[in-house]
Amino acid sequence: MRYNGHLQYRIASSSADGDFDDDGMPIKAGSTDQWSGKVECFIKTNTHNVNGTTTDGKFTVQAYEVLAERDSVPADTGYVKLERGSKDLGEFEVQDLQEISLDRIKIIV
């Protein structure tokens, strides 16, 4: 497979003491999450549109298809970071993850 970027997936780690820190204060959801190591992948741009607007300003609409080796990313992945070349594309919520062959998966963000 041809690669042009890297992805990292979010690893949700749970506290040994439940949802409270050592002082008994609640831990904010997601505050103990970590990112995996970099996984080689192929990133294809579906949408990159800088014309999004709101009352507060402008935003960029982005959508990507990512191909990766099947065993390199867990099937229950919820968020990924994408990097193509030396450019950080951002963090994205996984919209769909499908097996497209015996050894590859397609992730849509």
C-alpha cells in the first residue's frame, strides 16, 4: 500500500480510583486520554472548503478518507489525529470505519 501520512488514534485511559483525583475532585471526562504512536496511512481529501461562516466568523469544512492496515487501528476508534507530509490536518471524530479487504480498513472523518 502507498502511504502519504500518519494517523494517531485516541486511547481512553481510565483512572484506577474511578472518576476522582487524589484530592477527591471529579476528573473532567476525557482529561486522561492519550494518543497512540504514529500509524502510516494513505489520506485522501474528500472536502476542504474555507467558505463556512457563522455569526462569529469563518470556519473550514474538512472531510477525509483514510486507508490503513487493519490490525494497526482498533475497530472502536472514536477520534483520530491526521498528519500528511509535515502538515498537521487536525483532530477528527470518526464517522465510519469499515473493513474493505482482509488487510485494510477505511476510516471516514
